Amino acid sequence: MRQSLHYAAATAAIAAMLATVPVFAQRTSGPKQRYEMDVATMSGMGAPGSGGAAMGSMVGMMLGGRENPVTHMMQLRLGSGQTPATPPVKADHFFEPQAKLGASLPLWSPERSQPGTSDMPFDPPKGRLLLYWGCGAKAGPGQPVVIDFSKLAAGQTPPNLFSTAAPLIRTVSEANSAAYADWPNRKSGKAIPRGSSLLGTHRIASNVGTDIRFTLDQDYMPGLRVSTQEQGDGSVLLRWDPVAAATGYVAWTFGSTDRGQGDMIWWTSSNSREFGGGLWDWLPPATVAKLVAQKIVMPPAQTSCQIPAEVKKASGEMMFGNLNAFGPEAQFSYPPKPAGNAPWIIDWTAKVRFRSAATLMIGADFGGLSGGGDTGGSDNADREDENSAPRKKKKKCKGPLGIPLPDAAC
């Protein structure tokens, strides 16, 4: 027995000594430059930048067609730890010919706005915001959560409104970079043409560091096709075709009573009260997998979700929303990580994020399509008789916290 105690004491002493031995980890410095490329596929009637393509699809749908307007969007951001010898910061992203974007897209540093100015006027929100969440024919217990804007100071964000489980992830910004440039910008914001492909080699040349080079084997994600169908119990069934490479899905809708003058209704497909934030944006696959496990994001195998009847009833005739399909992420760095404990002095890193999203317009009839899928209902609100009086100019349609929405949502 005594021998066993001596053995245990000796073992503990050896373990304690080993714990004090320093572990020499690989020393890492940099990166000197960081690059982010966010790639989105947008579908549905509200796809940004659809332009004439969306109008042509609308005509086709009115004639009984089944076109699905799809547009592609990109956001490019370069951050460097060094400033240019000759300002301003300038960079070019060079593509292969199949991208159909010309020789390059120019990145420029943003213009600094004057103190007290804003690109968009902000109107303090009025009325109430009703929060609902979860897929199902009926809303769950404790819903809705009601936020009365009249009791808040002007411009003050209600506490715990936006998701903390899925915050916006931006590793490159003007605030954390000595030199910064992005695209689209004040000098360039061209639409991405149909048939564009991002496969192949990419090169970013700038006046704030060495060239960044990487090769993509992931292209734009496919467009989402979503159908909406009102059920006999008053709920709305969302269905969508699975999207290749999707890591998870999240849906949300806005609605309002009295055409924007009363309550605003906000619903999300999450099983818990999680709204906005990164759920509207790009998220890395590891984060999405964690959110799927927490039932905040729907798994990639799921292809339907029911909007509760209470949400549809409170929202009135029209709801506007979105279905977001999170996608893969590609990461690059230079030089490659050395073996062993040799110092790793990183010159640059690059990250490319993908997603696909569809606009939902529930209650509108565009020949059977809403957000890229089949729907029911009709929308004659924008029709005018030849002899009717000229329509007054409408105020901008805004949702909770002054978030701009399509006119049809108000």
C-alpha cells in the first residue's frame, strides 16, 4: 500500500515537472495583406442588379412562363498593413476570360464622408415590431415578442434584437487596415454578365503590397428556386430545390399592417429568437455546422419550412423576405506554411466565400412565381386605369429600424 502511494506521488511529481517544460510553438507573423471576395447568386423578382433580365422574366411569367431571374454579385475588399508611396490606394483584380469582366475590376479606397452626413436619411421607426420564429403551422409559445418603438430613444436599437449567435464576419475593413480598397466603388460597379465563370486563376495587383494569386475550383452557386403556397390552416409552405454545395438554409420575412403605418412583423425560420446579423450574410461552413446543430440554421438536406399562420395573418396580404443558402469557403495564403517550428512569415491571405439567396414575395402573383418558385395569389396594387388620377409620389418603404424594403412590402 505504502509502495503504491510512493509511486503515485512520484508520478504526480514527474507530471508537474513536464508541465513546466516550455512548448516551442511555430512563430507566425503577418499577413501583410488580406483579401476577401464574397460571391453571391441572387434569384427571384427582387434580385439586385437584375435590370432588364428581371423585366424580361416578369413578362415571361405573365405569359405563363417559368423563367427564374438569376444574377451574380461580388464584393471585393483588400486590406494592407502598409500605405502606398503615392496615394490613393489602388488595386486591380484580374480574371480569366471566362469571367467576362474585362481585363480587371478596379478596387479603390472609399471617399471619406463629411462629419454629420449620411448617404441615406434615417427616419426613426414608428409603431411596434412583432417577432416570430420557427417553422410550423402554428407559432410556438411566448410569441410574438413585441417591441414598442415609441418607448425608445430616436435611433436606438432595441436590445437583443440582432443575432449574437451568428454575428457579421468581416475580417477586412477600412477600420482595421492601414490601407484599404474595395469593389464596387465610386468609380466602378459594373453588373456581372450572364455566363460569367470564376473558375481558374485570379491575380490582385496593388500599390500596397506584392501580387496576390490563387486558383478557384468553385464557381458561383446555382440559383435557388422557391415555391410558396398558402395552406388551408392559414400558414404558408415554403419549398425549394436543394442547391449544390449548400451547407445550410435560413429564411425570414417582413410584413406590415396598414401598408407600413402600423405594426411590422418579422419572422425567421430559426428554432430560437435569432434575427439578422450573419444570418443574412456569408458564414463559414464550420460556423454554419454549429448553427445547424443549434437549430438556428436549417440543415442542407431540408427543403421546406412552414411559416406559421399567425405570421401570415398579422402580415396582411403581402410579405417580403429571403431564403439564404450558405455555401463553401476557399482560403489561400502565401508563402506555404513551413514544416516543423520554422517561423511562418505570411505575406498575404485570401478568402473567397459563396452563398445563394432568393427573394420571397408572398401574396404577389407573377404568373405563379415568387422568389424563383411557384406561388398563388395576385398583386394588382400597381395597376392604374387610363382615366385614373396621377398617383402621388410614395414615401420610401422601410422596415424595422429604418431598413429599406421594396414598395410592395409596405
